[in-house]
Amino acid sequence: MVNQLVRYRMVFTGRVQGVGFRYTANNAANQYHLTGYVKNEYDGSVTVEVQGAEEAIYLFIKSLASDRYIGIDDVQKQQIPIEADERGFIVQY
């Protein structure tokens, strides 16, 4: 069975800036063959749009949560439309 693609916009709050969150997210996204982006926000949160198989996205979030420097207090998660032509995962500045 082929995994259906899904896309989520997630906003992470907690100890998520200045702790390697974007670097970790980029590595995890590449490991699980996900596309999208990660971006620090001015309010101290981090926004991630991630696209791929549901199971891979679950593992992506789990790897972020298990990092010893990252402290996620909350994740707001919303399913959004697929970006059909997207290739790769990037860190936005």
C-alpha cells in the first residue's frame, strides 16, 4: 500500500529557539523523506510546514520531542493542502 501524502502546519512553543531546533528538524525531515520548511518566529515559537507520509511525520515529531536540548511545551497542528511540486526541506530565515 502506498502512503498517502499529507501536509501539516505546526507551531511549536517552549524551549524551541536557540537550541538547534531548525537544524534537528532539517535532519529529521531528510531522514524521513519529508518536504517543507522550518522557521523561527518573532514571538519565540517555531513554525514548521511538513509534507509526507503520516507515519513519517509522526516519527519526525517524535525525533524533535526526544532531543535533549529542545523542550516542546505545545504543538498547534493543522492539516493544510499538499504542495504538489515541492522538493526538499529548507530552513527559512
